[in-house]
Amino acid sequence: MHATAEETVQARLILSAHRSARLRVTLTYRTDDPLAVRMAFPGEFSLDEPTEAAGPEAGDIVWVFARRLLTGGLELPSGVGDVHVRPGPGRSTLVELRAPEGTALVRFDSTDLRRFLWRSRLLVPEGEEHLHLDADRALAQLLG
């Protein structure tokens, strides 16, 4: 059986040097995918064309990236590619998400991220992720 840590937090989408928009972000960690964290953003902030949603979260935009990246970015700038995490002003953490449609910069309260990561470590301590990997399932998903 797989366990999940999930937390919904408030964040700010940085629109310009003087403007931001408040948004709800759902952070999820699952023991069946022990190396990753998920951030789900409301679909209304998508740069893509809107689609018919089957439910309240069906239209969410979900980013999946390494838990280690989020942990490291609380202290030092971290990341290559599409996701970058770095300490922000005060007690905040900035998450930069890059897609072909554009770049989004989201500011989180570092305390919220630390609490979420603590809850994820209660499920799978850092360094023990390999004990929860299911190689057969991963291979079956890869081969489709």
C-alpha cells in the first residue's frame, strides 16, 4: 500500500516587479514515486487553451520534479532545465518553472515548504528512496 503526504498552501505568482497574484498550490508526495514531488497549480493560470474539466482538479497544471531539488533550493540556488528553486527575500523560496509557452516565477513561504518536506520524510526518509522503488512497475509503464 502506498502513502501520500499532501498539503495545500498559498503562494504568489510574480507578474512583475510590483504585481503578483495569490494562488493555491497543492504539494503532493507519494511513496510509490519516492524521488519526486508534485506541485499542482490552478488551471486558470495556464498559458494553454482552456479545456473541459471533469472535476475541480482535472484542469490543474501539475509539475513533477525531484524532492532533492526542492530541499536543496531552500538553502542554495538549485536546478537545471525546466525547474529552478532558490531562496527568496525574507523567509520565502522562489520556484521558477520554464515551459515553451513561457516562464513562471512563484514565491512560497519557506515554512510551508519545510513542513511539507518534513511530512514527506516521515513517509520516506531521504536516502531511503531506493527501498520504495518498484522497478517492475516502472519498466511496465515505460514500455506502455
